[in-house]
Amino acid sequence: MTARRGTWPRLQSGPTRRWRPPWSGPAAGRWRAGPTPRARARSSGRPACPAAAGRRLITAGQAAAAAGVADRALALLAEAAELTCGEEQRARAQQLSGRLQIWRGRPAEATPLLVGEADRVAARWPVLAAEMLADAANGATTINSYLEAERLAERAVGLLGDAGDPAVRAAVLTMRGWTLLLRGKTPEARPVLAEAFRLVDGLDRLGPDWPWVHILLRTRIPLGEFEQARAENAELCRRAQEAGALATVSAAGLLVADAAFRLGDWEAADAAALQTFQLAEDVGHRHMAGWALTIRTRILAAQGRPEESRAAAAAALAIAESDRISTGLRFVRGALGFLELGLDRIDAAICELETVERLTQGSGHEEPVIVPWVPDLVEAYARQGREGDARRVLARLERQAVCSTSPVAAAAAARCRGLLDDDFDAAFAGALAFDDRRPMPFERARTLLAFGRRLHRVGRRAAAREHLRAALEGFERLHADAWASQAEAELRAAGGRQRPPAQDDRALTPQERRVAEAVRSGASNRDIAADLFLSPKTVEFHLRQIYRKLDVHSRTQLVATLAEMETAS
């Protein structure tokens, strides 16, 4: 496994640090495959103590997993299970191996094995069995089995009782709270998660507990705590990067990207998602790579870059299908539906979003924030004139908004009701009020656009233009070009004037700046395409745009112009 060219993104303030794998340099001997305890014992002529050797192997396996050396970690854990003569130690090695297999994108295989092993050891070691069931619950969420995930997490809590050290209790409670959130039972989840956060305060978030710590921090997203999610995970990224804990860097970087996207900082979100995808691939966390790609799919879709958006979605879909991560299919299809909705391709949007609806049927999934496909489907139906279907799906969204107590879901539900009701002013006003409680710049602009459309349709043109101008300004601040085009077209139809150019002709888009900086560093078009997850033709297109804007005709002139601009600024 080798590191990709380039550096880790600026997820926090300060200079970018070049990533050096922990298995290079002075620490190389710690991670490279070397003689195992059994082999060392044979070479020295001394018998190995199976229990002591097994403990060392398990510890080494956990450390290797945290460092992102997954293959080495699995090999060490497999040897520990084979070597030790203690049944509890063997079960522990198998539990950790199952947990790692889930994170490596093999939940369909690992989940039933963990459940079977938990059933086998529950009578003798209930705390260990509880950990196994908590890991199995995580696996069940990955394969779209939320009812089973809730049942497994509840069993884990029952087996644990009042036993277990803080790390074990926090892990089990985290999975219980997480599965309750995914089932739409936020009021029940909150006290469970509050206790898990209390327990995690004194624990090392960079150690072997990183998988469930990531899940605990991830609960901030459905709870609407985006600022906390971004700040906590940016700091965790910084610490993990310094420590060489690459698994944690990958996991925390994903949450930085997700939170930044929802908060409207799309440039930071895209950079974090792109480079998290690259690192997740390197450390073998395929489901994380797929999640990062779906975040990019949504950003690129909103920015009006459909070719790149579809490429990211295709890669994410390949991961979900090959690894049988059915939850990943919901993420990707939801993002593709959002792409088509932004392009005003309503039939195509409905096709993708109805696929998501079918995927969720019978799964028990009721969480409305993480993948917001339901309001997109309501809007698509409404814009196609299928009011009955729109109201059917809206009923689901309104139920989820009530059960989850989420202002994000409540704002979306109110906007969707405004799309359908004859007396729509109150519904849109309610949506904007909910947005004031939990601001999300893109969602607010969407509400203003929908409000303006309805006002225009009933002949209230002056009020329509006011809301449409506000929507257009909101989309332009985000560089949400696909949606800005919709707002501008509606504004013109309502009698609004053509807007003046929004920015200096020389100003580069965020993606153009990344391409330009890559050229400045000496990268070829092929290197840039690989690093930025673009096609070579897209890189060529961006370069043509950069040359035109900056009035240069070669890479040498571009590098010189960028240096002049940097000096002037």
C-alpha cells in the first residue's frame, strides 16, 4: 500500500502537512510483516506462552487497524485466534476481526458471524457478547437491516447490564443510540447518547476504540449539530494525522466533509471529501470511500457539474454493489435523484428517488436527515403534477419530522406542504422559521425558490420577484449553479431583470483553483485527473477556462501568473 501524491487537505487552520505513512521511516519495523511471536519462539528454541503471545498479537492487531494497515491487522488477529489456548481470548480476536471486516466493507459476511459467536459465548462472557452484538448491529445498519440492528443493539444493552469498563459501556450505548436515531426515535436516543458522550470524555479517541467513537461523533449529523461535528472532527483529524492514526483521519475527515456541506462551506467540503476518499481507499475502508463519493456527487450536482457528479456516483455505486453495501445504494441513488432534480430532469429524478423508496421498504429506516431523499421526491412529484403521490410521500416525511423532532426535517416538510397546499404562505413561513432554528444556506435558498414559484403561479409577481432574488443570491453565494439557473429563469419569467455579472471575469471557481495549483506543483493532466477524481477531458476543459480567464496560453505562463497574483494579494 502506498500513499497518493499530494497532501492531506486543510481540514484545520495552519499549513498543510505532507502525509508520511506510519510504516515508513523509523517506525517501519513496527508495522511491516515480521516474525510473529510463534516464529520467534521457534527460532530461539523456547516455547511460546500462548496466552501472552495471543495478547500481544491482539494488541498489535488493534494498533495496526488504527494505523490503517488493515491487511496486517487481520493477519495478526487471525494468528491470535489460532495461537491462543484460551477460549475468551480467541473469541476476543474473532470479535475484533469481525469489527474490522465490517469497516473494510464486508458487513454481509461479518455480521452473522458476530451474532453466532455472541450466542456461543454469551453465557460465560456476557460483556464480550454484548460488544459482539453491538458490532453486529453496526453491520446490520450497513446492509439496510435497521429493524435487526435495533434488536441486536437492544440485546447488547441487556447483556451488558451494569458491567463493563467505560470504553465497553460507551461502545454499546453508542450503538444503541445510533440505531434508535436511524429508526427515527430521537427522544429515546438522546439520553443514551448523552451517557455515551459522558463516558468517552476520558478515553483516547485515537486508540483501538476509533470505530465506535466515529459512530458516536456521527450522531451529530442527524441531531443537527453540524458546527460541533465539524469542529470536533477537524480537531480529531489534526491529532490523528500527527499520530499516524490513519483510520481515524479517514473517519473524521468524512464527518468534516458532511458537516461543511450542510453548513454551506462547499469548497472545504469538496476538498475534504475528495482527499478522504483517496485515503479511505488506501487504508481499505471501502464503505467510507463510497460515502465520500456520494458527498462529492451532491456538491458537484448542485454546482452544475453533471459529468463529474455522475462519475463520482458511478464509482460509489460500484463499491456499494460489489461489496453488497445496500445502505450505500440508498446514498448513491438519493444523490443521483438530487442531481436530476437540479438539472430539471424531473422524470429521471423520480426514477432514481423511487428506487430509494423501494430500498427502504421494510428496512425500518426512518431517519430523515442523513439522506434527504423524501423531500426531493415530494418536490419531483409536485413539479410533475402528481399531487396524490406527492401527498403520500409527504405524509411519511411529516411523520418522520414529528418522531425525530428534527428542525431540519420539519423545515423540509413545511416546504413540501407549501408546494402542495392552496394556502401556501403559512407553510413556507413555517419552513423559513424552522430554518432560523437550524440554518442551512442551501435549504433556505430552495425554500425561497419554491415560495417564489408558487407566488408567481398565482399572479403575485412582485412578491415572487422578492423571494426569487433572495433565492438566486443564496445559490450564487454557494456557487450552486444548477439551482441558480432555475432561480434566474423563474425570476425572468416573473418580470425580473437580468442580473449583472456576479464576479470578476478573472475569478476562478474552487475546482479551477485546485487544477491551477496542481499545474503549479508540476502535475500532469493525468496526475490531476487521478488526484481530483476527474476525467482527463474535464481537466482539459478546466485548463481552457483557466487560460481564458487569466489570459495565458501555456502552463509556464499560468505558473508565472499565479505567482504574480499571490504576490499582489
